[in-house]
Amino acid sequence: SQRRIVYALFLHYERLKKEGRYYDEMDVVYNLAGRIAKIDSECDVDGKGISLSLLPIDAVFVDEVQDFTQAEIFILTQLCQDPNNLMLAGDTAQSIAVGVGFRFTDVRQIFYNSFGGAEPSLLQLTHNYRSHAGVLRLAAC
């Protein structure tokens, strides 16, 4: 069946990574998530969780968020203690990452879960700020 073939390819891929001491992006995400969990558990003195408050990260700014996986977005929320200091910008029409089914509603849920029910402020831009009419005319030539 196709499922067995795909799984065999996955196992082969994982074996090649291990033999060559290679890693892919999801290996990095998995490793970071484990490190975050470890830091949280080691620093959790009062049982409330600290969420990496010992790190000197005041704000996180991300562009092209539509190309991030949900796991990557979650890690970003863990690095930023103040939900008002997390800025995510993206355009669902520009998603280039294969296998990333990006939806801003998913980001909203991750944000809500990570910041104890805080609601993110969403601002939808309706005007193209990247280029003006002259640039668009030149590109059309």
C-alpha cells in the first residue's frame, strides 16, 4: 500500500540523517521545544511556570509568518513573555512552504493558549505598502 511505501521512505530518510549526522528543520523545532520544556520545569519554583522569563528577550518580530509551522509559532510565543511584544506579520496568499496549511485562526488559538486567554489584536492591511504604481508599471513591461 502507499502508506507502507511512504513510511519506508520516511524510515530511510531518518536513517540517512542519523548516519550523516544531519538534521532538518523539524529536528531543530523538536529540540527547541524540549529545551523550553526543560527550562520551564527547572525554573518553576512556585508551580505557576515561568515561561523562559530568565531570557533577556523583550520582543519578537516575525515577517512571513505564513511560512512557519504551528510548532515554530508556538516556540516564538514561548520566547516572548508579554503578548503585546509579539508581532507577527504575514500574507496567506503568499505561502510558499510545502505542507504548511497556514491560517490566522490557528495563530490566534496558539496565542490564546500561550498567553492565558489573551486575545491577539489583528490588523488587516488592505493597501499594498510594498510597491507603488511606478514599480508595478515597470514590472509589467
